[in-house]
Amino acid sequence: MSKKLHLLALIVIFAFISLHTNDSNADHVCGDVNEDGALNVSDAVFIINHVFIGGPAPNPNCCAGCPPTVTDYDGNVYQTVLLGDQCWMMGNLKVTHYRNGDPIQHVTDGSTWYGLSTGAFCNYNNNEGNVAVYGRLYNWYAVSDSRNLAPEGWHIPTDAEWKQLEMHLGMSQAEADNTGLRGTTEGGKLKEAGTAHWNSPNTGATNESGFTALPGGYRYSNGSFASFGEEALFWSSTEAGIYSWYRGLSFVSSQIGRNNIYRPCGFSIRCVKD
């Protein structure tokens, strides 16, 4: 390697290795470009391979404190995506235990579901086969339980954090503060494109954000199921009087719905990093 290439290699190495994050919640420093949990010569080799022989590029989320994956209590692994300053799960939550290991009540019977005032989960149509792709449905009592649904270092987004995401995608503050369907194309940017999982026409779906929202449907407070393939409904952790706020995406709209509803309903959950 020529002296100029040696110099260039050193500049590139020091530019990456000397970087560090001020995020106290970050799982690694920015110099850990191969994401093996250590900062050493292997990171320099990773960069040299990338620069000179076309090796893999560093994770663009590396310096943002957004690890490429997160694992829940049950061992389910979720990909992540950095959206603005927020690190989100790319999949719907599947966990069946709270963070401390206590089991979340699994309720299949509709009349039992209707009478609940404590945390519970179910699978759409009580079909375990739906879980791998669409995750599970949880009532809001599970969301608010002090034992925590989210993995360590993560949480259920507040209504304000959903607004932050929506404004990152293009909404104004006034639009984000409204109820009902809001915005223009923001919902389409969140939805998985195509009709492999969404019903046609899946209006405006581009998944430009990488969020990859999927239509897992929901469970009414009376215990019945609806809208599989048509709607993706996500809890927030924010109360609204005797109700709680949620977000909704539809196969016939590119907007995002913001409303509040009865807490016994069963919705999907996406977590955001602390």
C-alpha cells in the first residue's frame, strides 16, 4: 500500500474510532463499527475492508444509540429503525411475560376478555399462527402495568412520542394535535408496501420510513375480533380520561388516525428506545 493510502487509511480509522456518543442509554460507542461490543483493532480492519475492498458498510444507526436489534424477555428478536431521534421496533410485540418474568394473562374467551381490568394478551382469532408475522394483541391494562411490557431500555410510546414520529414524517404540529385521520402521506410511509399482508388497495403504502406497519387487526372490548388485513392499531401509554390514546392505519388511507378508546380493547404494540 502506498504512503498516501496508508495515510488515508489512518484518517478513516481515526475518524470512526475517535467518535463517541453522549447518549447514556446507548448500547455501544460509535467506534464499534462491527458491533461486537468492543472497541479494538477489529473495528479498524472493518473500516479498511469497507474503504479499500468493498466490505460491509458500518450500520448508519451506529452513532445514534439505535442497536440493530432488540430482544424481549421471551427471546423474540426485533429489527429496529432510526426515525429522526427515535429508535423504533420494526415488528409488533410478541412477548408473553412482563419484564420481571411474570406471565401476562393469556385470555381466549370473549366474555372473560370483556370483563378484564388487568393486563392480558391474545392472538388474533386465538390463532398462534398469526403471531410470527403480526405479533400479539394487548389490552391497555398490560400497557400500563408497572412490571413493564417492553424490553429493558425500551418503553411503550406516549401520545407525544407518536406525534414526534408523525412530525418527522411530515405533519405539522397542528395536524399532529388533531384527532381522527390527519396528515396526507404519513401513514403510507409507515405501512408495508404491497398486498402480501395488507388487503388491496393498501392506499399510499410506500414504507418509506422502514417502520413496516402490518395489519394485525384488533380485539373489541366485547372480545370479538375485526379488521385483520385492513387495519394496524397501536397503543400509546397516554391516558385520556377513562380512555387511552392510540394510532390507526388503514388499507384504504395514507393518513394516520389518532383517537382514544376503551382500555379493554386489544391492539398491537410497537416499542421505542428510552
